[in-house]
Amino acid sequence: MSAPLLPLCLRVWRSVRNEGRCMNRIGLGYDVHAFAEGRKLILGGVEIPYDKGLDGHSDADVLVHAIMDAIVGAMRAGDIGKLFPDTDPAYKDADSIKLLEHVGCLAREQGYSIDDIDSVVMLQEPKISPYREQMRVNIAAALHVPIESVGVKATTTERLGYEGRGEGASAQAVCLLSHE
């Protein structure tokens, strides 16, 4: 690009950005829960047959919690602990998909569009690949976005760390929001 065109491109870019036509924000979410006896294992709103579930105040859906945290972070609204404190009895055994619906509504009310989500669950077992598509369907439906906008992956940690020892599971998520 020639030198005279560069300042012109920068002026056009600044003009478009400053007019507020579109503002993108990214968010990063993380969550972790320990396994516990006598609990259901819920991931992405899907009950997965397993001899243990994740321990938590709500249903402990580590995947949905990471996604909510990513969205709330991109909105610069704190974290899910601020929205849904574990000290509030109203959220005891709460369905995390319902909480995700609420977060999606908050984003839309503030003028944000949820453009894309990508996530990964880390756990040694059980294998969750048979449930992955239903997780995507549940998350997309809760957020009123196309399923193509939701990515869900899983990985083991090759028997390393608390996930690898079967002590718990963690999840990370990123999201892209746009504001018109």
C-alpha cells in the first residue's frame, strides 16, 4: 500500500469506528468443578450417564458456566458470580441453561448480538462426543443464535492434573459480540 493511501485508510477506519456502526467485543470464560457422588453430570444442558456429577450450588454445568462468563465478560458486566451468587438460595440446583437464557437476554437488552462462541471441556472421562451436537443445540437455542455460531469441543488432559486424575472438569469459552 502506498504511503498516501495509508492515512486515507486510517481516516476511513476511524470514521466508521467512531460513528458507532459496529463495535466488536470478545470475552473469555473459565469454570471448574470437582466431581461428587450423588450428583447428575450435566454438560451443555445434557444429562450424561456417569457414576458421578459435578459439585456446585447450581447444576454445576461447567461448560455453560464458562460460556456465560465469556458473554458477561465481553459485555464488561463482571462475572457470573456477580449475576448469580452461590450465596443466593434462588440459584440452588438451578438449571444453567435457564441462566444462560437470562444472560443472552441481558446481552440483547444492552444492544449486543452474540456472533460466535467456541468452547472446550477438559475431563478425562466420560467421553462426551456422543452428546456434543445436543449440547450445541441446547446452547444455540438458549441464546437464540444459529447452531453454526456455537462450537463445543472436548479433550482429555492425558491423565495430567485434576481433570486427568478424574477429580473434576473444567471448561473454557470465548465469544464474539457485536454492538450496533
